[in-house]
Amino acid sequence: MAQHHRKIWGRKIARPLKINQKRLLEEELPSLQLHVDFGKTLNLKELMPGFEGYTLEIGFGGGEHLAWRAQQSPAQAFIGCEPFITGVAGLLGYIEDAELENVRVVIDDARVLLQSLPDAVLDRIFILFPDPWHKKRHHKRRIVSDETIADLSRVLKVGGELVMATDIQDYADWMQDVLSKCPEFLPDQHGRESVYQRPEHWYITRYEQKGINAGRQASYLAYKKQSF
């Protein structure tokens, strides 16, 4: 579905920025930020040349997971999309500390980014603990939806993986319902007995740990794109 305007809900800055956060945004962000807009296609091979493949994380929060993945796979390029400046500053701190050279940042509506990417360019997409938008009238804001799944599918390579996690059972059910309508996506639990079993090689962020401490059970959903 064509997107005619950006849709970013909530505050872009959760709290006043600290001095070091402001420094990171001023000094580090300009060379790491990718800009997206309607009708313009991002050429990742030109913007991030020399990498074996490309991974996207939508809504990277504080940046811990994305930075950890980038450290684990230096030959892979990582794009993180997050509209909230506090989280962006957090990721920039991890990039600076670990001297990461394989991460770029998009500060925008993820729907605009998805529409800006070429076909079959991504090896993997992570959508981890997105805002569930509990109220029924807000369900249209959910990033995993009937409206976005076509673009999520389009930008993934055949054999690419869509990895999602949430500790809100209603949203987990919603995600599985959306994916069940897409025959090109097949569940791939990598030998896990259930979606509640945490995958191997997994980084628990501060946000996820808060849910664990609160007694919430997370669902870890992984799908592989098939030729169709």
C-alpha cells in the first residue's frame, strides 16, 4: 500500500539528552546516517560496499542487540531503524566503544525505509519487542501488519529470515496470524520445541530482561522466506 506521509507516534526524545549523547549525535551520526524518502531507492551496495550481505533491525531500542550482532558478524552490514533519538544516541555509543564499521542508522518511519529498499536485498530482518499498541483502535500502528508484510517479504531474499519477538501474547498471536496469510513465509524454529523457547545465540537486552523480571513470557518467532 502506498505511503503518502510519515507515521511516527510517541515522543522522539524520552528525556533530556546528556552531554555525551549530544556529542555522539553531533560528531558520529552524520557519517552513519542513511536518509530515506518516498520515491527514492537506497543502493546499499554503494552506500555500504564490500559486505557479504545486509541485515535490518526495525526499532532497535537502546541498540544493544544490533551492536552485539554487528560485533559477531563483521562481514555483514547492519542497518538499524529507530525514530527515537535517545535510542539512536545509545547505539552510537556502542558503535564508538566497539569501533564498529558495519552499522548505519535510519531515523525515520520504518515503513518509509522498507519502501525505499530494493527487492531481495536483505538476508535477515529483526523486529524485537516492538510497541504492541494495546488498544484496538491503535492496532493499525503495529509494524507487523497486513499492510507492511508485503514490503517485508519483498525486501528479503529467498532463504532470508524474518525474526520477531514479543512478550505480549496478543501481539504474538497477531504476528502469527499475519504470517499465516503469506505462503512464502514458513516457520523455522531451528529445532526449538516451541516459540517460547529462546533461540540459541541470543542477546537479552535490558528491555527483554525487564519483561522477564516482571514475569512476562516472550514468544520468539522465526520465519524463512521461500520461493513462491
